[in-house]
Amino acid sequence: MTRLLIVGPPGAGKGTQAARISLLFDIPAIATGDIFRANIKNKTELGKKVSAIIDAGDFVPDSLTNELVASRLKEDDCQRGFLLDGYPRTLDQLAFLDAMLSAEGKSLDAVIQLIVDPDEVVSRLLKRAHEEGRSDDTEETIRYRQSLYQRETAPLIDVYKQRGLVIQIDALGDVEEVAGRIAESLAERGIVANTSDTATATN
């Protein structure tokens, strides 16, 4: 069973690498945005609450986000493990995740932190914005998102670093190259994908 968390600033290629890790270990990549959308689309009770909050222009509170993630992690496809993307975002969410996993005698195996040069990310995202006609992706907006990410994520990374869980990955380079670095770094910790349909990990 492999339980991972991936973090990285906007433009680091987090979604692309999350999809590859998901395939490699045969575990679901779970992004909070996807959970919100799925619950809203399926009109679950939690989804109705989220929809009402978003429609009012408010932020989804930690308590509700925690509920949604807990519900998702109880689904069958998570029994072999999971890769979290975008959660936890706050220290309260981190504490909730700790308690939830601890209650089942589990814990995270590693936290994959994608490291990129801020200026490189800005140029990458500006190029993408030009190609895709995204007028809202200005340099000012991109740099603001980066600073927001650093501010939100730094306290969480500090906690996981103290636990020795953080694997820092140079995220510059082509997709295959970065994926190789991730697989190699995980393997060094004994977290490897089996040739069968299951994956093993150190606990």
C-alpha cells in the first residue's frame, strides 16, 4: 500500500506527474477540486453544501473539505493507497489527515515536493497563456499565485520535513526526465511499484 502527497507551485507540472505516479503505483490521484466537482455533479449532501458555499462566493471551510476527503478515501479504489494533490492545504487539515490515518494504523509514506525556479515557471506559464489565449494569466497574477502557494505550503512542508517524509524533486526538464527522478527517489526509500497490480511501500 502506497500513500503519497504531491506538492508544487502552479506551473510545476504537478497534475502531469500525479497522473504518472497514479499509473505507476495503480493508486488514484486525488485532487480536492475533483472531489468538489464530483460531489456537486452527483448532488450528494456534501456536494449541495459545497455548491451553496461556492455560489455565495465563500471559501469551503476546512471542516467540510475534511469531510469530503475522508469520504473519498473510504472508497474501494483507495484500499491499495492514494496520491493526494491539493490536500492538506492548512495545518488543521494536516492534523485531521494525521488523525484519520492514525486511527487506521496508517501514515503517509512520502511527500513529493516539486522544486522549480520561479522565473522559469513565469516564462513557462506566460508562454502557455499566449498559446491558449489565457488573458488572465499575466506575470503579476502568476507571481501572486506563486507567493500564495509558498505562504500556504511552507508550514506544511516544515512539518513533513521534521518527519523526514519530504523528497525534493527538480521539476525542470521534460516530463519523462522528471518522472524518472520521482520514481528513483521513491525507490531509494523502498517505495517501488510491483510488476503485479499492487504496490509496496515502507510504512
